[in-house]
Amino acid sequence: MTTETVLRNARIVLSDDVIEGSIVIRDGAIAGIDTGASQVGEDMEGDLILPGLIELHTDHLENHYSPRPGVRWPVMSAIHAHDAQIATSGITTVFDCLRMGSDEDDGFKVGEMRFLADAIHAAEDQGRLRAEHFIHLRCEVSASDVMDSFAEFEGDGRVKLASLMDHAPGQRQFQSMEQYTLYYKTKRGLTDAEFEKFCAGRIANSQQNSARHRKLISDYCNANGIALASHDDATIDHVAEAIEQGVRVAEFPTTIDAARASHDAGMKVLMGGPNIVRGGSHSGNIAASELAALGILDVISSDYVPFSMLQSVFALSEGVHEIRLPDAVAKVTSNPADAVGLADRGRIAPGFRADLIRIRKFDDVPQVRSVWRQGLRVA
């Protein structure tokens, strides 16, 4: 049975313009866009209608599953809470990050991320979730056991993205020992001797494992249609390595040179919404808004605050002269969709999925008033 919904009296954000009119939704897809006034359908009261946001990198699920060190919340409750906040932030497609490779202080063991993924899949299959959930494997290539965790996801069709990471001191995100000391020594209360041992172990693991694991993971992903991301690239050599390995997304490059080289090579440069909202990186690296002004920021993720994606859209379109609202919206919709090969969403155009969000601005904070996923109201 055909179902049809009309959203009228809206300001519709298209790929290259903002128009006033109506959207016709039929059987979960956008069937038409009409300009001008209409008396048919649900009145949007002049609010903005955007494509549903597409989130490629969020660590947010871990905060619900493990809200305190050593604590594991009931898994389905954690997933429901995560999903609800994702959807009410305007995100209709989310790539949940699951870490591969142990970090001696985080408590996650081999098998635990597979358990979490199975619960996400079960919730999706049972129709529990508001957003559509895919899996993003965050692969700590310096870890000796990363391939043990990775092997548990071979053949999982919901894995659509994998990132290659190395958090050893002197590498990528932590080229500066000042930041590494703050992040790993000061915050964790390590003594000088403990910190020295910690660093030596991380460096040794990186030297022994990183190159081999990068090749194993990239070869598998390229052969199985899984998009690859390179995390925290800092140098032209890092970018050259990413190009050779078939990387499609440059996640959080830490220098302008690396960001520009990645963008010029055709990769989608991704930065975090919190960086834009806060006005800079929490780890002392480059500001995302600076990359946006230079025209080399392609994708915004929420990273650790789901609502930061939507807030970043308006921060850029209202605060960076070169960026119009459709351009900013593309960084959270069509660009991430293109980066991972989701050709059916991310734009308001006939034939695309009716993943839509209704937005009203209050002062400098946007409010999500309604969310539709494939034409069904989910928030």
C-alpha cells in the first residue's frame, strides 16, 4: 500500500540553494519538491528541512556502554540511550566506532567489541533503533592483538569503514611530547618512571607492528569494499602512505600540509564538530574552521558530542564568509555519504531516501524539531 506524506511551508536546503516550498515523500523516498505555497500537508512553519546527518566517526557509544572505568552498562540499554541521542541530534545514519587492539588501561578485551556489535545488529534487526547503524572499526595498528579483534569482524556486512591509527608517542596526533604527557601521564597520574616505561612500550609496539598491520587491514578492506580512513596524518609521507593503501577518508589530519595534500589527492578530509564549536582542537592541533576557510574541510563528524555536527553547520555558514549554508550542510550529509559509498542518501532530491530533519534556530543554537528516517517519523 502506497504511503504519502507532504511537508509544506518549509525552507528546503538543496545541494546548491535554499528554496521555499514542499517535499512529497512516497514509500520512504523523496518523490517530488515543489516551490511556492501549498495548503496540502503538514505545516513546517517556515523551518529549515535538511537531509538527515550522516555520522562517520563517533566514540559516543563507548560512553554509554562503559560510563566509568571497569563498569559495563546493560548492553541493550546502552545502545538505546546512544541511539536516542544520535537521532535527536539529527543523525539518521551513524557509524559506531568500535576499537580494535587493546589499550592496557581501558579494560576492553578481545571479544568485547564483537559482543557489542552483535547487540547493535540485533537491535537493528528487531526494529528497535531510530537511526540506521553501521560499524566503523578503529584499528590501533601498533597493538599486538589488533588482528585478533579484526578477525572477529571478517564477513560482517555492516562494517563499512575502518580507520588506521597509531597513538604511539612521536606519531601523528602526538608528535608533541607536551600533549602526550598531558594526555597519558598527567591525566592518568603516572609517575615519571611509569610514564617512561609506558612510552617505551608504545614505541616498541609501533615499530614492531604498525607497518605489517596497516598492510593486512588495508588489503582486506580494499578487497572487500570497506572504506579506509587514515587517522591523524601529520606529514606528506603519511599522506603518501595513505594514498598507496587506498585510503578514502583523512580523519583528523594534524597539520595544514597533510590536510591539503589529502584533499588534493581526492580524499575526504574529516574533522570533529567539537573542534569547530570550541574554536580549536582539544589536543592542540589545527583548527577545523581554518581548514574550512581554506576550502579543504570536506566532512564533519560528531567525534564525542553528537549535537556538535548540527551546531557546526551553522557555526561555519554564519561564521566563515566563504561557506554558504548548502556548502556547510554538505559536510554532514552528501560528502560523508560519498566517502563511504552510500549513494541513496545525503541529498534532498527525487529518488533519494527520505531521511530528513526539521530545524529551527534559537539564538545561536539550532533545535531539532522532527526527524524522519525513510519517511517515518523517528524523533
